[in-house]
Amino acid sequence: MSWLLENWFGSKESLEQVREDIHEHLHKEFYLGVSGIDNPQQSANRIEAKELFLTMNGPWDDQLDEAEQELLQYIHDELPPVVRDEVGIIPFYTQVTAEGYLVLTYIRNATNRNVLLQKLPLTLVTADGEEVARKTFDLMEKGPVGQMASRPMEFMFRWEEFDRIPDKEVPLTLTFKKPEKRRVEESEDLNIGLSADEQAHYVQKAKEKAPVEQGQVDLQVLDIKPGKDKGLKVVVVFRNGLEKRLEFTEVPIIVHDKAGDAVARVNYTLENMKVEANSQRIWAFDIPATSIKKSEVNVEELTAFIPKARQRKNDKAAYAEPGFEDNKGLLQ
């Protein structure tokens, strides 16, 4: 018997025998709000679970035997319909372990585009609505969830991360607290390297991103595309969630290929690059061919990112590459 069957459903080896247990363990699905509609959980425009393609990732990909994969597919197909054009997370099993409280879920992407989840703030609440644990999970390294696809994902809340540890018998529910929307003013002062059509496209693309959290600064790469003379162009949105204007004096951009190898590392020095309070600004950076370390690259397989910001004096933002001791996260 596989460890999944043994640990989840006791001695029941038949998939048919676990049908009732599956529905007993299911929690209410919550949605990330990528469609832009209010209260997506109330939408009647839904897709049957079997219309989504089940994909594996990380330990799910190479440590499951055939019976376990069959069970995951079976559970997936038994799930209720998912709201169209949304990303939903539905817990299908919870377990109290020695390390903490484990929640197994399916992340279901019912949109027609790949969705890359970066930082996902989740909480555990009791039946009375009391929050006993909250944690932000970094899912960047997991990669995007494909369009019209579903992926199993586990979330572990360790006991030391709890505000209060409830009795073992108290059931807990996984919830998502969407970041509070901020008033964001789009700056019309865009980089000269973008055409009017590109400006409109990337402004709309920036709107589709999760809103920047209050009191934080968020830089995200919106696109990477071929540039002039065999170079690259990287489009970045600077989002300032502070109550004051912020100046950026330097921005490093790192480009990796599909294998994770560095293709380019370029540090840009900026002059008079200011982003007003509670606003955003879009900028295009050109990476010359001389800065590209590999002779032949497939732009479709490249990933660009910016190391996290840290604060300097005079309300300026600087950056530190991952792994350096002074990498203190986004500007607070």
C-alpha cells in the first residue's frame, strides 16, 4: 500500500472506498481574485475539475509511485467545479504532525495563461474565526502553474509559528487574506524605449498583478523580449506603497535561462528616477548583446528578476543580490 493511502485513509486500499472520505476532508475553496470580479466564490461560471490537467511539481514529481499518482488524480477528479478565469486553492487533507500543522491542497488555475505565484499570505483559523497562525509562503521557485492546470501543494505551519496552539482535536481552516488594495496612480512618464501601444499593454499587465502591500515597495519584471542588435529588453514596474516619494538610484537585473544558468547580470545607475507615494512607474531596460554571456539563447525560456530592495538614507532604494548578508528584503 502506498504511504498516501496508508496515512490518509487508513487501511482502505480501494479508490472507491475512499470516495466518502475525500468529500469529508474537503474544505471550502478560496480564490486569489485574479479575474478582478468581486466575490468570485459566488460566481456560477465554473469549470468541471476534470477539464483541468493535473501536473506535479517538486517532491510530487519524482517521489510518487503509480498508485499514489492514481490516487491524486482520483481526488482531483472528485473536486467540485472551479470558477472560470480564477485561481483557486482547495485543501483536501489536513494532518497534525510533530513539526506542525500540514495542509495539502490543489492550486487550480482555471485561466488561459500561466500564473506565477510569488508570495502567498495564508492563515489558519478556528471554526470561531480566530486566527491562530499566519505565514507568507514564497512560491517563486516552484515556477508557474500552467493554464487550465491543477497542482498539488502542501503548506506546513510549524508550531513555533503559531500565535496560539489549539487543542489537537480543534479543526483548522486554511484561508487567504488578500492584500488591501491601495490607490495607485499610473505615471504617464514611461520609458522612451516603449511605444504607445506597449505602454498601454504594460500598464494593463501591471494592473493584473496583485496590489502592492501597504508600506512596501515592489519591483516586478513584466516582460523580457528581444532588444536591439541581438540584445534584450526587460520591462519592469516600480510600485511604491509608501506614503512618501521614493528615489531609485540603482537597479540590478539578473537573467537566467531555463537551466538556471546566468545569461546576463547588469547594474543600472539611474538619475532622477522617482516614484511618487502610492503610485507606480514602468520602465524598460536594454541589455546590450555584449552583456549576454551565452552565444545563443531562447528568449522564450529566459527569466529576469531583480534582487530585493533595502533602504538607504535620503529615501533611496538600493539592492542586494540573493545570498548576501545585507539582503534584508523589500524596503519597509
